[in-house]
Amino acid sequence: MREEYLLSPSVPALEFTDMFGNLCQRIVAPAGNFTVSTSVDIETTDESDTAPGSPFIEVQLLPPDVLPFLYPSRYCESDRFTEMAASVTANQSPGYDQCNAIVNYVRKSIRYTPGIGQQIISASEVNQLGQGVCRDMAHLGIACCRALSIPARMVVGYLEGLEPMDLHAWFEAYVGNRWYTFDPTQPDLKGGRIAIAFGRDAADVAIYTQFGNPVDLLNMNVQVKKMTGPGYHSKAQ
């Protein structure tokens, strides 16, 4: 319904859309402190759709724009998970039910440890470590889905009611001719979700990608609240 971003100090920004359809801004930041503030009012559902039994789509029938989400990527080495994914999803119907079994495996096998994931690790690493943040758990879910030839993509954004509140990551899988939401960190799919970016893994969906001299992140504050007024809206900042 409304979206804005403010740069302080103000600098010229070139807007473009990347290969995944994400709106991006390209800037040259000046030396010293630099602040990016964003705000969005969005109308969203109170719970993400589910579709048990939704079928697997054969690769030859997938839309061309979905195909990139089948390949191994930097943090989702799906070629290393073929046997494990098959074992985790044994006796499940191909498609949504396999994805659900993968989510249950990740939820039971990986301890969710929000706030400790400064270094990005791959799906193989998080599977060995046994703990991770939302981003890491999404990587493992994506890798396992792709190992079964199910397209899967990472989503970053905001989730109403998340504790502790922060930027959040989950994944979507393509079954039954559409994308469905899966989140190994949550017991269910309740709560308004605000998707900000989509990509193959965390390398595609960073809140910022920096080049040049190292930049220190001094502070990040995320607020999500339901707004009053006509209808039900979630607001993220």
C-alpha cells in the first residue's frame, strides 16, 4: 500500500530490478556514519497457504523462470543431499508432502539459535553443526528440496510476532504449479509475512551488498506491528 526508503546523508540512488524481480538501489556511500531507513504498509494474510498433497511438477513442465531454483548454489549444495533427502522423505507423496517432511527434519535436527548467525554458513555446514539461524535452516530446506528436483527459493522479509524481532528468512517451494511457504523456525505458518526479496540463497538477498573498504554494521532496528483502521495490515520498518 505504501513503501519508502530514506538515506542519511542523502546521496543519489540508481534503482533497478535484478534477475529475481527484486527492486534494488545502487549507491556510493560517503565516508562516516550512513543510515538507511525503510518503511512499508502492506496488506497481507494472517496465515500462509498450505496444500498437503499438492503434486510434484515434472521438470519438463516447469515454467522457465522457475528453473534457476533447481540448481545447486553457493550456500545450498543440493547435489550433496540426494541420498539424505530421499531418506527423509521416504513414503511421502511427491511434492508438498515431501517438502513438509523436509521441514520437520530441519526443525527436529537443527536447533534454532536466533542472534548468533553473523557468519553465513552453507546447508552442509549447518547440517553438520546442528544449530543455526533462520537463514541457515532455510538453506538446508532449500538444498533438500532441490535434491528431489523440487524448485526452492529463499525469501527474506518480516514476520509479525517474531521473537526476537529481526529480519527473517524462510523458503518457498514450487509444487502444484505455484510457490508455497515453508518455515522450519516456526511451529506453524500463522502471522503476516512481508516478503522483501527472493533469491537462490543468502548471497542473492542480502539487505545490502558492499564493495570496497570494509563497512561495520553499527545498528539495525526492526519493528513490525499490526495497524489499526479499515482491514488488517502489518507495518514493517
